[in-house]
Amino acid sequence: MIELIALIIFLFPLAYSPGPGNLFFAALAARTGFGSIRPAMIGYHFATLAVTILVGFGLLKALYSVPQLAQLLGVIGSLYVLYLAVKFFMAPTKLSTLENMSKNASITDGAMLLLLNPKAYLIMVLMFTQFAPEQLAPNAPTIGVVLIAILFTANNLVAFLIWAFAGDQLIKRFRKPENQTMINRIFGTMLGAVGIWMLAENLKVSAGL
């Protein structure tokens, strides 16, 4: 029980602080409404659960045994976040157009946001090194891996729902098109800043700095 509480405390700041996932769903809800986030949310967290279990069982060690491949993944992920930021920044404000754009936030978009985020992999690896599955389930480490993966996914889900709800409530207070444009650009800029930071960090690693 103590290990479980420690794990929750460990995950809390990682999930609720601003990051690509939080900002993506907050911006999506602000742009198209809270109900529009469902497909992307399903994709993101299904991918989170699956990848976390893979990391827990050590199946991704092969990926990071090839540094060049891991670095390439990091750069691609950074560029994808920047692409999403541009989409939000340039989003139109007419309701009919926004409803059509909400269809673009698919299950695949959510899954790709997770799969192309190397920082998520690092957090998963760190989580398993600090909280071994054997600690949570001494007699069944496999169950421990699944339990950690479920807890990690559920914690992220709650955090993203809170951010998305906040984004949805924010846009309800700014119904005028010019205000909606401002909100889109604020979220787009924030997400872009995260993407630029991610890209800089990955290029720094690639350069061996």
C-alpha cells in the first residue's frame, strides 16, 4: 500500500503539469467542445496502456539499444507536436467549420501523440525503475506491471479530462469570434513552445551536447 501511494504521488506532478498531451486536449476542447475529445482521448490512452505494459515487460529495450533510432523518434515526435500547434493556431472560428475540424481529432491522432512522444517513454522507464512491479505484487510481477500501467494511464486520463474541461469552460466565456481566435492562438503558441523545447532537447542529444 505504501508503494502504491508513493507511485501516485510520483505521477501526480508529471500528469497535471503542462505538457503536449494536456495542452493538446485543452486546446481541442476549447476549439470544438468537451465532447469532441473522445476519439483522440481513447486513442491516446489505449496507446498509453499498451506501451506502458510493453515497457514494463522490457520489450522496448531493443528500441533504445539503437540510440540513432530513439533520437529519430524524438525529432519526429517534436515536429508532430509543432504540426498540431500550427493547426490550433490557424484554426477558424466559424462553428460549422469547427464541427468539421473536430472529426480530424481521431483515435489515430491521439495514439500518434503518445507514440511519437519520447518523453513519455522516459517517464515510463523511470517509473518502472523507481517502482518495481515486484514491490506492488510480490508473488505476481506480471500483475504488478499491469497494475502500474493501469494506474499510470488512469492518472493521465483524469489529468487530461481536467485540462480539457478547463479549456471548454474557458471558450464558453469568450463566444465572440475574435475571442475564440485569441484562445486558439494562445493554446497554439503554448503547444508550439512545448514542441520547440522538445525539438531542442532532441537535437541537443543528437549533437552529443
